[in-house]
Amino acid sequence: MEKNGELITILSIDGGGGGGGGVRGIIPGTILAFLESELQLDGGDARLVDYFDYIAGTSTGGLITAMLATPDEKNRPLLAAKDIKNFYSEESPKIFPQVQLRALLGWAWIDAVGDWLKSIWDKYGKPAYQTVEFVIDRIETQGFRPRYNGDYLHEKIKETLGDKRLSNTLTNVIIPSFDIRFLQPVIFSTSKAKCDDQKDAPLAEVCIGTTAAPYYLPPYYFEMNSSEGTKQFNLVDGGIAANNPTRLAISEVTKEKCQGKNSSHWSTMDYSKLLVLSLGTGSSKKDEQFVVGDGQQWGFVSWLFDSGGRMPFIDVLFNAMDDMVDIYMSIFFKGSALKDNYLRIQTDSLKYSEYNTDNSNKANLENLVRIGNDLLKQPVSERNLDTGYYEPLDGQGTNEDALQKFAEKLSCERKLRLRHQPHPLS
């Protein structure tokens, strides 16, 4: 879907692995605030939706996508990019309250367990006490229910997005989720919604579905009525389908652009016309790694969680999926005609405490803002396909420099399109 210009512009915003990113949405929010500030040279009301043909987002990235693309009463975005980090800073402590579920189970239970733990301390010492306390906490918070009930998040999303639907967005959005009843991805998009009222879902329902991170938040059910009847959705985190939605976005754009052509859409698409910005929410790949040893201790429970509070199976699964997309994109855009049209900004150097989806204490939220600002000053990096780590590219400058160049491309493309628009009196 080219708009009288030369390029098709795509913004892609990751989720955050097994926990959907959660509070780490602050990191891409900080990057986007800088990019939008650079676009203010085109006018003080310039917004990202004025420049990107498609915005794709998964999980916490899907929520950011919706807030950037949903119209307010003046038909402008609900939030400027600079407001995103403030949204997360203010709302995260209410979405992820730092309260142990043990406090909700009653004083009698607490007293009884407290006496038992004290006896273990007295008899076996501190290490045994800490081990037993850890097991109890895991049984409480991970064994029987989601860590959070999601009520505040659901209410906030519905309050923020109101009754807007996919077809109402100011630019095309692509937001994946996963239906656990049918065990298949569900790709919500503006383009599909405008062509088929059966796919024109309420944005609030879409966002609640894509942010329903397993273990952290409950799966989300909703029904949608259309001319064809009632359709049911049983949704969990979109990261299960596409945590890094860059490749998904390109695929959706390709199918739309080449729809109706006789030849294969992969051969009719001119990929040199793509201009893609892909933003990660950070990973802790360079932090403490899992060590297999002789491999004999890696049973069912060990794969679910370790003594450090990490969940090996989920961390491994989502890192693997992210890496495969990143590897594909790195190879795809290597060609001389494409290499300047793709910018990926991501850090793999988070500490695990910073990586936690639900670490909503004030110090961590402020630290995530600092990480986002520091990421702007770091050199443009590319994944080393041998080590899996991001490594600086020689002569490319900082991410801030790259975003300034990217903003120039976006601005030029928009001006080109505006020049080709028919005069209103013609």
C-alpha cells in the first residue's frame, strides 16, 4: 500500500518474552519519544502515525501501538510518544502491585506457617529456612493462579481506548495474539478490519488479549458480533505467536500489497521500498546464564523455575523465537539495496532484575528510563550470528545518530507524499 511516495514505512515494537515485556515498554517508549521529537521540525503536532504506514506491536508493544494510533476527539493520537514512559511509570505499580499473595490468604495461615518456618530456622539454620520459604512462595504465587488478576490493567485499557475499533486507527496497526482454544495465532489488523466486519474487533479487547502473559495475567475471553454471527476468542500473550513482530509485519504488508496478483507475492514485492524501524524491550542474555552441568538435575520443576526466580523453559523458548526473527532480518537486510532501510535497536545487557516483567518499584522504573536514554547513546549494533550477542557496527555512530537519519528519511517521504496529493480545489 504505497501512498504516492517511494517507501512503505513500518514500525515494529517487541513484546518482552515470557512475561510480555510489561514494565519494559518504557525502553521502546523512550526511543520513540526521541524519534518523535526529531520529527517536530515538520511542525509541533507531528506524530509517528503521520509517518508510519504500519505499526506492529506485540504484548506491551501492542499496547504502545494502540495508544500511538488510536484517535482522540480531535482525530489525533491519544498519546504523544513522550507520554508513553509517563504512562508506564504511573500505571505499572497499579498493574503489578508488589504485594505477596500470602498476605491475602489470612492471618491464621500466616501465623501457622510462620511458626513452622521459625522452627526450621531454629533447627536447621538460615539456608534451610530460605529454601522452604522459597518453595512456599512458588507454590502460592505460581502454582494455582496468575500472579496478578489483571483487573486494573483491563479497566485502564478500556478507559483509555474507549469504544474505538481496529478500523478506527489513524494508521494501519498489526497486533498478534494467540488463541489457546484453537492453538493458533490470531493476527488483528486495521487492513483486515476495514475489509471484513468480522475482523473489526474493539481495540481494548485486542490489547487485553495480546498482553495476557501466561503466569503473570489470566487468559482473556471475549465475543465479537458481526453480520456472520458471534465469534469467540480465548486469548493469551501475542509473544507466543510473534514476540518480535517485524517479520510478521513485513509478511502482512506483502500480502496486502500483492493481493490479487497472479504471481507469487514474494516475487512481486519490491523489498527495497521497505523502511523498517524495529525496537526491542531489552533482554538479559549477557546476564547470568543457565548452566546445565551434567544435565541430571533438569527435571520438570527445574525447567519451570530455578532458585533465582527465573523460568528456564519460558526464557529459553522466547529467546529462541526472538533470535530466529532477528537472524532472518539480519540476513534479509544484508543486501546493498536494503541495508540502509532497516534499523534495529535492542540491548541484551539487562540484569535479570531489570528484565522482570513485573518489577514495578519506583527505582526500577526510573532505571528503565535511564536504560532507554543510555541506549540512545550506544553505538548502532547488529547481532553477531555466531555468538548471538549485539555488537557495535564500525562507522555507524550512535543509535541517536541513526534515529536522526531515520527521521530525515521519514520526513522526506512524507513531504514527497504531500506534494503528490491533489489540491483540495482541483
